[in-house]
Amino acid sequence: MFFYTDLLISFDVHTLLYGAIAIIIGFQAVTFAFFTKIFAISEKFLPEDPKLNKIFRYVTLETGLIVGVTLILIGIVGSFLSLTIWSETAFGSLDPSKTLRLVIPSLTCLTVGLQMVLSSFFLSVLSLKRR
């Protein structure tokens, strides 16, 4: 029997980057699923879904825009903070493991926030009544 007492698992910026990518891909997958279901219901391929109607009492264009813009602002603030930290070194070399801890979440917030804003607009277009 083998015992790994010297095995040390540590999470660093590489894990953070993969986590950020997983968040972005997950958000895209969930929004695609919503868009597909809404389109199928509006074209009468699927029956009305009471759970989906209940969700849309809370998920509106306005809430999507508020959350999306908030995420974008968080990403912008983090990006400017990263730029400020870089300027303190006269735009010279930085320690990537420290810098990326701020840059990766900031860019993730920017990306997901913009996707949320655009998805909110598209969702409101999908919910328009057809003539």
C-alpha cells in the first residue's frame, strides 16, 4: 500500500484561469439552453413551461441589465486597479502570479457582464409577440 504524505496540492493562477473559463463557458451554455427553450415554446414546438414562466417574473431585461452593468463596472475597476499597480513599477516587470489574481477575475466579470447585457436584450427580443 502506498501513502502519499508528500503530496501537496496547491491552487495558483492556472487553476484560477481554468475556473474563469469554466464560468464563461457555463454561462454561455445556460443562456443557450434558455434561448433554445424560449424559441421552441414561442414556435409551439414545446408546450408552455410553468417553471420557466415563474423564472421570468424575476429575470427581466432590467434585472439582466443591472446585474450585467454591475459586473462590467467591477471588471473595469479591477482592470484600472491592475493598471495602477503596473504603473507603480514604471510599467516594468510584474510578478504574474500576483498580477493575474486580479486580472483574471476582472476580465471574467467584464466578459460575463457584457454577455449578460447582450443576452438580456436578446431574451427580450425572443419574448416579443410575433405578428
